[in-house]
Amino acid sequence: MNEAEFVAALRQLPLHPGARGLEDDCAVLEIGGEALILTHDSMAEGTHFSEGADMADVAWKLVAVNLSDLAAKGAQPVGILIGYSLGEDDESFLKGLKEVTETYRVPLLGGDTIKASSARSLGLTAIGRASHTPAPDRRGAQIGDSVYVTGTLGKAMLGFEGDPECLDAYNRPNPRLAEGQVLAPHVNAMMDISDGLLLDAFRMASASKVTLAIESALVPVASPDRRDACLRWGDDYELLFTLPQASEPPVDCTRIGAVEPQGFAALVLDGEPVMNAEGLGYQH
């Protein structure tokens, strides 16, 4: 089974309302007048990091990608739980874990360690408290909204390829926590860009039952000569969101398109309908 098929099968299980139909990156548990945000991401050797990678960077990225999910909910981090596979360079991993948790002031709550005889797999659960309720939802895009992104896309791709100016963008991404908290009261829909702008826009449109029309020339990219690759590669951890057309964005961002009534394609790119998600970004 691929990832989409497996998630579709999971939807046949009893789901908590906070699971949001497994159409979002986080679970949202409303408690009184507040909301607890839960997310979990994993990284596997050979898929998300190479054998011999600096384990300090791996630790940073493992925490950062989970905090990016919290950012898309406008959440303040409360703490993390880690699942760690012991192996080489454990001291380096601990060093990176200390650096990232101190940088984002997110304490360790606990977790589990194992000894693996094959490729290492690491997991982390991040817990946050919504700064605004209801917490933003990728299912909320409204017809007439403008579509925005923060930052510049494609830096992680260049870093992966060895560009010295972009190495940190790939190895040590910075989740947009502050921007997410500012945006939370204003957006109709929001998610982070982890698997490529086009694929994640397709997912937002599908979840919201609308069409997102994106103009590629408007998207800020790190390599204009490779614009299409920048839109598909992923690992950027910027925020993709929609605002009512008359709204002025409260953060530094770029308008890249608009939300249209649901057509026969979830995504329209430069006026051309995109019929399915195949090839739009990274999928397991």
C-alpha cells in the first residue's frame, strides 16, 4: 500500500472528532475554551536522512518538522515526546536535541528508546496549545480567498544538492511558529509546506472542497531557472494559507493565487487544471 491508500484505510476505523477526518497534520482536542494540538512525525535512515548524516542535524530536523505542524495551527509548543533508536553518534544526537529544544524553548516530556539491528527509525510527538480557537484547519479555504505563502521555496532542495548558502535550510529548518500564531485569528485555511507547494495546495483544495488557482510566476523561489522543481521538491516548512480577499496579511508573505469554486480539478496551475496529485511533490 502507498501512503494515500493506508490513510484511506485508517479512515474506516473509529475516529475521534479531533482527528479532523485524518485530513490535517494535527489532532485538535478542545478542552473547555482551549485546544490542545497533537502531532507526530517520523524520520527513517535511508529515506529522510542518509547513513553517516550528522545526527545533531537529524535531531534538529526531527523536532523542527513537528513544530512546523504546530505552527500551522497557530500553536505554542508545550513539549515533546521522543522515540529514539540507539546507534552510532548518540552523543551528537543529544547535542542537536539540546540545541533545538533550547532555541524554541520546548521541553522534553519523555518518550522511549530502543536498540535496532537494521536501519534506524526515529519518531517524535509534539504537543502544543492553540493561541486562537478554533485552531486553523486546512479544510477551511473559502471561495474568493487569496492564497499566500511565507518565505522562499526551493532553498531546501538547493541545500540537499550541496549549495553552501542553503545547507541550513535543508538540515536545520526553522518552523514559522511566530507567524502561525499571528495568522491564526485571520486565516480561513492554513498548513505547512512539507511535501512540495503543489502537492500541499492540492491537498488543501481537496480537503476544503474548492479549487486553488496558483500562478507559478508569483511564487518566490530560490532558483528562478528551476522554478518548477522548487514548487515540487518540498522540505521548505513555510506556511501556505488563505485569507479573505479584502484582508491585509499581518505577516511578511507573498500572494500566489486565489480560491475558486470547486471544479473538476483541485488545482489549477497557470490556468491549466491538474487532475491528480501524481508527480506534484513527495509521496511515500
